[in-house]
Amino acid sequence: FCIFKIINDCIMIQKTLFSFIVLVFSYQLSAQKTTPTIKNEADVPSYKLPHLFTSKDGMEIDTSSEWERLRRPEIHSYFANQVYGVVPGQLDFHNVEVLDDEPAALGGKAIRKQVNLNFKKGNKSVSMSLLIYLPAGKKKSPVFLAYNFKGNHSVSPDSAILINGKKESELSGEELKKFNVSGRGGRTSRWAIDKMIDAGYGLVTIDYNNVDPDKNDFSDGIHAIFYKTGQTAPAKNEWGSLSAWAWGMSRILDFLETEVLVDHKKVILFGHSRLGKTALWAGANDRRFSIVISNNSGCGGAALSRRRFGEKVSDINTNYPHWFAKNFHNFNENETALEVDQHMLIALIAPRPVYVASASQDSWADPKGEFLAAKEASPIYRLYGKKGIVMEKLPPVNTPFHGSVGYHLRKGKHDVTDFDWEQYIKFADQHFQSN
Ligand code: GCU
């Protein structure tokens, strides 16, 4: 019995030792994926940004037409293949279901529409449930088009807002939980709908999970609709989730072009955080969007990757492996190998107005890196005779600058506030009035 016990103890010790070694090894592996976060300006490495004005084969760009013909396409193609991922095909919405059409919402000042945009291919389908508010009594309105994080019902306490396209009474217990019905109106503070309507703008919004659920799983959402037989994940240069969400914004615009009450030449893309990254990429892809607004978009959005301040490429690809194309993971801890940096993403939007907004306590998103990217993109705006950022340094808090490139550093945390919306409305007014 004694010998048995000794052998047994030895096996136990061996097992424990083995799990300990595995643990240490995997910790080291994961630690290698990313390095400590830079929180002080003094620790930012020195870097050289890739040239906006020199093409791959060394041609110097002097005019907006050379930019459009030579340099812009190569930068766009690099972002598509190496960063966000290429959309592998084309698919138009199959039909539109009108679920709600209320002429006197929000105390009578708005029209509320709710529609499902349905996409279908083979036996797969995706449905996008849109919530639309438009100023009552206007023939055509410019609109802000924006994804929301927590469902349409989170953006306002309006009890008629459907939950993922359905009435509360039609939802199963599981769905009530999944879509967090109790979160109705929970994000009202981020959506200044009254301000928009009072200023003559509409809002079109949709839960971004409708297009592609935000998880590291490529078996659902819009990706799966495009797979060839036997395919289970996008190819290395194909779309991650950000690119899929950007694609969704263009498909919503296809629909808005058919909506008589919307001025489809005045659709303003807005996005916060990961959805700000999405808005910038969507605006770079689709020139039908007239203005693009990035709110606190940070790494992979408006912030320069080479600064490595706050969130880095390796952090984002480790924590959100599904957001970018697989090819982008080659640049973890290796930003200098990128042939682009994020100022070039902003430049792709030129000459259309673009607004980059940061928040003073949002160091994870690197406010200074966001400002510098907007500033570094500005020479391309100047090529078109448009006003870019003129300040050399990050401006003080709550001091907005509105050229064709707009920027502000709001006091406070990572969020969307009334202050932000007041600036976006002013910015849009200024550009729509001058055109
Ligand atoms: C995380 C992520 C950011 C992203 C943000 C968000 O903080 O690291 O890159 O912008 O989530 O979308 O809320």
C-alpha cells in the first residue's frame, strides 16, 4: 500500500509540475504578443511616417488628379489587403420590410420609420433592422448614419422602438434576455436626437451586431453568406469585422437612396470607438458619403500606429482577433513594416469633410496620435484647395477647429456627449451651407 501511495504521489507531483510548466510557457507566449503600454509621451519611439506624396515607384504627386490616379488607389488597396480586408463579392439587399411608419413621433416633431433590410444568398440570410427619425414637415433631410452598440432601443426611451426588428410581445424569454430589453433608453446620453431633429437632421441607426456579431467567430453574420463551398473563414487578405461593418454602411446608403424623405447626397457617417474606425474605413471606400466623423476611434482608426501610445496594433489584434484582416496580424510589434499609417486613411476621404474627435482622458485611444493623423492628412486636403488642420500642436480642451478637416479634444472620458454632437451639427451646417 505504501509503495502505491509513493507512486501515486510521484504521479501527482509530475502532473502538477507539468501543468505549471505549461502555464509558464503559455504565459510567456502570450506576453510575447504585446509589450507594455506606453503612457508617457517621453516613451513614444521616434518614427518616420510613410510618404503621402511619393508613389510606390517614386513618382512625386503634385496635383489632386495625380493623387486620385496614382497614389490614392495604391494606398487604398494596401489598406484593403493588409489592414481591414477586402470584401469578397457583391450583394444587394433582397427586399425591404416596412415595420413602422409613424408621422408624429418624439412629441410630434419627428417621423419615425423602422424597416428591415433583408439580404439573402442560397439558404443563408441576414437582416438589418433600421431605426430612422426624420424632422417632421421637411421634404428631404440630411441624416447622420451611425451604428449603435446595444440595440436600437438603447438610443432613446421611445417605447415604440422595436427590439431587433420585433415588438417586445413577440420575443421569447431567451430573446428578451439576449437583446437586453431592460436597456431601453440606456444609451440616450450618447444620442442627441432632439438636437439633431431641431437642427433639421435625421438619424439612421442600427445595431452593428446585425451585420456581423462582434465576436471571434466567422460562422455567422455577413461573412458566412459570401463563403465559397467548404470555406469557413475569410482568406488572409479578406474582410474582418470592421470591414464587414463598413460594407453594411454602404448597403444602408443603397437603401437611403430609395427613401424620398432622405437627402442621400447629405449622408453623414458617424461612429464612436470601434465604430469610428468603421466609419473612417467606410468613408474611404464609398465616396457617396458626404461627411465622415470619427469619435474617439483610436488604434486602427484615427490614431497613428507608429506612435505605439496607448493601444498598439499587437493589443488590438490580440484582444480582437476578428476585427482586421488576418494579414494585419503580421504587423504586431512591427508597425514600421506597414507601408501606410492612419493619416493616410483620413487622406483617402479627401476632399470630403472629415472630423476627428478625441477625449482628454482617453489615453488608450491616443488623443495626440489622433490629432497628428488629422494634421498629417491635411496636405492632401490642401491639394484640393480645402482647409486642413492649421495648428501645429494639440489644441486645448473644448476648442474645436472646423476646416474641411475638423478636430476637437473634448474634456472628459471615452464617450459621446452633447458637446460632441453640437460640434458635429455645426460642422455639417457649415459644409452643407457652403456647397
Ligand atoms: C476597446 C478597444 C478599442 C475600441 C474600444 C471600443 O477599448 O481596445 O480599440 O475602440 O474597445 O470600441 O469600445
